[in-house]
Amino acid sequence: MIKDKIDSILRGLGDSDSELDKFMKIYTYLGESISYNFTDDGEPSDKIEACNLEGGLLEGKSICEGYSKILRQVLRASGIDCKYLVGRDYYLEGARPIDDNHGWNQVKIDGKWYNCDLTWDSIRIQDKRPLEYCLKSDEDFTFHITKSPEKEKCDESYDIVKVNSYLSYDTDLELEEKSELFTIGKDTMENLIGSLIKESDLKQAILSLNEPEKDLNKEVEK
């Protein structure tokens, strides 16, 4: 059943498709068709199916390990080299740095290696927002750290405009969703750590720092 599913995905590829075409079709298809598998308590599922090809391909539910293994398997079946890496990811939740065990991929397109995180991009694909973690250089692939000996050096990011041209998304969100808005310095971080604010409010709080006449506390309260 898993092989049949992979074969059906590959049939959606064209004979004249470039490596980028194939990658983006597979990446966006999997991101659209697989949702993150949470338990009733909001924690990542510990079912074995969520960590292998079965959960995502046959049931449409997976966690990062499953997303990454599925992407590797389908890409390799299409003739594109792909690696599965494990390590830790760092992100902001309520303005607090959080780190977790995580899995993601590196993919080789036209002779160059790039980082990608389908787990983090899948919700963006489903919400029709621009991709943030697709075909990135090591420098641009922030919040991912691995000591895996399998890791390849990724020197540059693919043109994000070209990457996102494969998607249909809400252009009104494009500017405000740029990752630069979340690039904050040490002083800003120290001001935000400990603040009980929702993630959706974090962006506005950060933007307000560029407006000295406004009180940050009032912006956070909003």
C-alpha cells in the first residue's frame, strides 16, 4: 500500500520536469496532505505509525520523523538525493526559547545541497502562506542544530520568489510573514523573556520596538 501511494505521487510528475519542479511538487503535495499528529493532550503522538511512512502516507497523520522519512523516500524514488537529519530545533513560544528533539531534511537540487523542514512548512502550505523553511542555506536555516555526520554543507538559499511561485497563497500575508520580522537582538530578547504574550502578539510587540513613542508594555497588553 505504501509503495502504491508513492507510485501514485510519482505519476503526478512530468517527464520534462526539472529537479526543482519535481521537488516542489512532492514537497507541496506532502505538506498539503499530511497533518501533524497530536495526542488529545496536545503532545506529539508516540505511535510508531506517526514516525514511519505508514502514518503520513496512508493515514495523513505524522510527526517530524515521519514527515522527514516520507520526504526522503519519495524524493529518492523520483531520482532526487535527500538525507534525513536529526538534532534540536529552537523556536519562540510565548517569547520563551524552547528546544526540542527534531528531524528534517537536506536535498540536492542541480548539484547543490539545501536544508528543508517539511514539518514546519506543512502548516504554511495548508494555510496558504509563503514557505519559510524550504531550500535554505545553513546561514538562513535558523533554529536547527545537528551533529549528524550525514550533514552536508549548504552554502546558499534558493530564490524564495521562485520557490513560492509553485504555491497559491495569500499575497496580503507575504510581507508580514517575512522571517526578518522575527530576527531580534539580545536586548530585545531580554525584554521579552518572561512576558506572558501569545505567539500571535509577538510580531506586533517586536515591530513596536521600532516606534520609540509607543510603550512596549501597552503593545503587549493589546
